[in-house]
Amino acid sequence: LICTPEVSDEEKRLRAEMEPEQIAQFKKMARGQAQKAGGAEAAVGGGAADAGDEEDEPDEAQLEALRDLLVASDGTVLIAELVHQLGTAAHGASTRAACARCLLALATKPEHRGTVIAQGGFRAALDLANGPGRDFGDAPGAPPRPADEDTPEAKANRRAAGAAAWALARMAITTDPALLPGAGGAESAQQNMVRPLLRLVDVAEHELEQFEACMALTNLASASESLQERLLAAGAWRRLLLLLSEDNPEVCRAALECLANLSTADESVELFTSHESTDLKIFLGMCESDDVPSQRAASGALATLASVPEVAAAMLHQEIRGNTLDKVSGLLLSLDQPELQHRAAVWLRALAAHDHSAIFAPEAPRALAIVAALSLCARGNIGPAPEMAKELLRDAEAQAGRALPAPPPEMLKELLEKCRAEEAERRRAAEERALAEEEERVKKVNTEREKREGEMRERAAQVRLKKAAEDLQSRKWAGEIDSDDEELLAAAEQMNMKQL
């Protein structure tokens, strides 16, 4: 009652290969061919009109109202108790799958999640996700499963674990990890969430699953050093790095934010201590992302890592020093993003503390550009970055024992114009993205409406055909028509079906 209807494997294949409009047209053609092939039998027995008796699928508003009612009625307690009673019994696979789907549906609304957790939904989902079907989903390139793992019970167990893992992700997004209940306390619950969430990242069929799994992992990565170690030991770093190449910007952003949280762990720091590090180059590249939250995550991680001497040395190595300082100056010139300026100022302060001359010495290749960026940043009045920029300039002069060379007015003017042009471009790009998203939303709504209207017309036509077939059969039994009349009526009905 509360769950969105499950999608068949055939429907999943169609969605992966075709557009929604093509799928609707394909289904319509398939039904037409089936009706044409079985028209004579349908005219006599009315079997082809059974689809007309189907009820419309409930819309999201109806499902939401039912979920509200179930949560308010302490329904999660019943589901959790049922999961507990079933345990891992083989005969309970399909029931476990139904319970997991219910928990996933109840965790859809953020305002429900606290109640669901309090009523035992979290512990039930944790047990299901780590239960018999914990190897749910099929990773890309995975070999076919053996026969004993392809039984209906095994498939149901995997469906249960997959839905439960997604429910865990939703609950962990909006809940302080320290408050998550578990048999061994919050720390045990956090540790037991790592495997199913990383599995969900690997085998998710929909980008929303990956996004919410990454958001949950981001929350967990901020909980404790021991949990960071557990995540890294389970291979979270490389799995999340792979997501940075995804087309969906929200999935990339969520993965990057989790990586940023993990970057403070000792095991991660070692990945940034070489100037040849691919990870360091990836984070430097993300500082120029079109997505501001991704810029914040990458620059924040690098600003923190720069306080580690070995990482600062790698950033200022001759081969990538120019790239590093270009990213810092670019962020300092983000006049409409004070948070990015603040991160850049912290980053530059840490680099200067490690090797002042590599940045501000007269012979340093980016010295003048850095001074110009700091000078423009210091003119601002929002956030802590302007004061930090002034302090960096004063410290640089004190270290040099002389006044820093002032950037030419033309250079400052050019940089200021560049900043304003970039701000205008960012606003334009944001407006275009918003417009494109709205157009896509309207298109989706219209397509869905047209699809439902078409289905309603088809069902109405099928009801009329069924009624005509029943009337024909009744008249035949009553002796009101002979065989010639029956043939004429059947031919007329076939013509009617073609017209429909």
C-alpha cells in the first residue's frame, strides 16, 4: 500500500535503452498486436479486456498520505518486530523483502526518519542489509551467479538487502551518526553500515541511490577517526574517486564531499605526499569546477592538507607549484564567493608557513599574481578572507624586510574585470541550468500526463470492447443472432479495434 510499484526486469531494460515517449509507444504497439492476434477469442470470451479492470496506480500524494498514517500509527514497530521474528529463516525471504521495501518507503520523507529510527526501523534495516542477501546487486563485469544463488529465495533476500541498504542511507543522511542505535551502541551501528553503503555505491541501478549512499558516507566519514579507517580499509577512497567521472554533477559532488572528509585521515594524507600524486592533481582540478559546492569541498580539503609539511612540500614542488598557486589565486578572486576566498586564504597561509620564499620571493614565478589577488581580496568586506589577505600581505613584507612590489594598476584592473566577467558567466550558467531543469521537469510532467491519458483511453476502449463481446455472447446464447450475423458483428468489431 505504501510502496511505489516494483519495476520488472523488462521495464528496467526498456528504461535503460529507450526514452519515456518511446517506451509508451512501444507498449501501445505491443498491446495492439496482441489484441489483433487474439481478437476473435476476445470477441467471444472477453479475455483481452481484463486489462480494463486494472485499477490506476496510486499517485505519489496517495502513497505519501498512507506513509504519514503508518508512521503516526507506530507501524514501523510492527515491521521491525516482524523482521526480528523472521531472523534469517529461509521461508521468510519474500516477507523480508516486503519489510525492506516498507522501510525504504517510510524513510523517503526526512521528517519521518527520526520516528522510524526511534521505532526500530534503523536496526531492522541494518539486520536486513547485513542478512542473507548482503551481496545484493550485480557489479559491472561480475560473472553470472551460480545456480544455488539464482533461486527465488536468494533473489528475494538480495532485494531485501538492497532496499534496506538504501533505507539506511536515507536515515543516515539526516541523523547524527553518534545517535544511530545498534546492538553494540552507535559505534557498532556505524561500523556495520559501511559494507552495505559501499555495496550500494557499486551496484546502484539509479543515480539517486548512489547520491544518497554518498551523502550517508559523507556523514559517517565525519564521525570519528576509527570510522574513517574502517571506510578506507573497505576501499571507499577508490570507489568514490571513480564516481568523480559520473555525468551527474550531484553524484560527483557528494562523492567529492565524502573524499574531502576522508582526506584528513592518516592513510589518506599519504596519498598526497608526492607531487606526482594523481589524487592531488584531481583535487587541484576540482578547484576549477563549475559546481561551487564541489569547489568548496576540494579547496577545503586542500587547505586542511596543506598544514601537513609533506603535503605542502608536494604542492609547492617545482613541477606543480604554478598549478597550485594558480588555483589559490583563482579562488582568492572569487569575489562573489566569500567561503571560497576564506578557504584559499587558509590554504595560502599554510603554504607560506611551510615555504614563504616559494610564493613571495621576487624571483617566484607567481609572486606578482598572488600579491595582486591578495590585494583585490583585501578590498572586500564580507567574511574573514579580507582580513586574512591583509595579514598575509603584512607577514610577507615583514619576512622580506621590505615593501612588496605593487602590481601595476593595469594588472589589477584586468583581474577585476576578469572577476566580474566570471561572476556574470557563473550567474548566466546557473540561470541556464535552472531553466534547463525546469524545462526537463515540465517535459517529464507532460509526458507522464500524456502517458496516463493514453492509458485511460485504451482502458476505456477495452472496457467497451469487453462489453460488446459480452453482449454478443449473450445474444448468441439467447438465439437472437445466427452464424451469419455473428460473423458480421465480429468483422465490425475487428474494424473497430483497428480504428482504436
